[in-house]
Amino acid sequence: MEDGYQGSHHCFNKWMRLQEQDLSELLQSLSPSDAHGDDHSADLRELVDKNMRHFQEYASQRARLARDHVSPFFSPTWCTSLEGSMLWAGGCRPSIFIRLVYVLSGKEVASHLVEYLHGGRNGGLGELSASQINSINSLQLRTIQQEDKLSANLASIQEEMVDQPIAIIAKELASFSEASTEVDEALNALTASLIDVLGEADNLRLNTLKELTSILTPVQSVDFIAMAKKLHLCVHAWGRKRDREHGRH
């Protein structure tokens, strides 16, 4: 039977394989040969919902594993050092999703500028409406506020390492490795707080994705999710290459 750490590592590897599979399906759905008129929008929306379910299942599995051993999620050895340097509360900042939409929107406008000037339209992220932009801006503000609140909670947990009773217990121990009921109780309290923060952060990531894709059209949503997955996979691959170059395996 897998222990908590092995289970978490397996969960991540399984998620990365699923990311690759989902990305392939998303890109295929965006190809011109795969379009089928009005019916295509319904197919794309179902594909978006499928990807949201996958994220929900991943978050649920993380929550279950975190109850057994939460610390590895905040310093995961299954991630590359590049990925680890970018982590926030066990994952990416939810506001990154929104920034990615803005980046893709601007890139698409620039690459299709001549078509737009001649009345051409493809329904992509370069065609965000004023209403969509207002909704996305509002979502961004609310998301950042919630991120700040969680960051403050995490900072408080870290500060508790030098508060009573942990600091006093450490001072009075006869040796570094000495264990006691007091130590276990204090660390268990910190662990419980970390479990809560991870759960809230994962929920914020999921809810931000859900609300963002509800603002976007089906084709815009698929384009965004595909790029988000591709970026994640690329950063992981780049990080592995850099780790190998520096002798970290």
C-alpha cells in the first residue's frame, strides 16, 4: 500500500499524463476539420465541462491525500525546482489564469489584425466583448483579494513556528531529536491549518477556472484551457531539463 508521500507523487504523475491527453483532445477540437457548425459549440462546452471535472477530481484526490500528509504539497519533490520556485499555497496563483487570458487575447489580436480590419472573425480570445472584459476584470479583483487573504493565513501559520508553545518546547528539549506529546500536538495543530489552506487554495483555483470559462464562449474557453495545459507541461519539461543540467534528478 502506498504511503502518503508515494500516493501524492503518483497523483501528480497521473495528473500530468491526463494533462497531455486532455491537451491533445482540446487541440483536435479547435482544428478547422473538426468544426460542425452550431453543434460544435455544444461539443466544445461539453469538453470544457469534462476538463473542469478532471480538475475537480484532482483537487478532491489532493484533499484526501493531504489529510494523511500535507507538508509535501507545499514543497513537492515531484515538481522541478523551477516549478517549486513558482508555487503559491501548493499550486499556481488563480489570478495567473486571468492574466493568461489577457496575454492570449492581445496576442491573437496582433496576429489576426489584418483579418479584423477586413471584417474577418474567428470567435477566439482576440474578440472579447466589453461585457466579457468587465466580468473578467471583476473576477480578477475578487480573486486577488482572496489570494491576499490566503497568503496572510499562510504567513500566520509560518509565524506560529516561533510562537508558543513550539518555541518554548524547542528551548527546553534536551536533544534535537527528542519527541514528546507536546511536540506532536503542536505540529498536528499546524498541519491541520495547512490542510485548510491547501483546500481553500485548490477551491479558489477551481472556482476561478469555472467562473472564467463561464464568461468565455466555448471556443474561447477551449483555447484558453488548451494553452494553460500546454504552458504547464512546457514549464515542467523546461524545469526537468534545467535540473538535469545542474545535476539534480
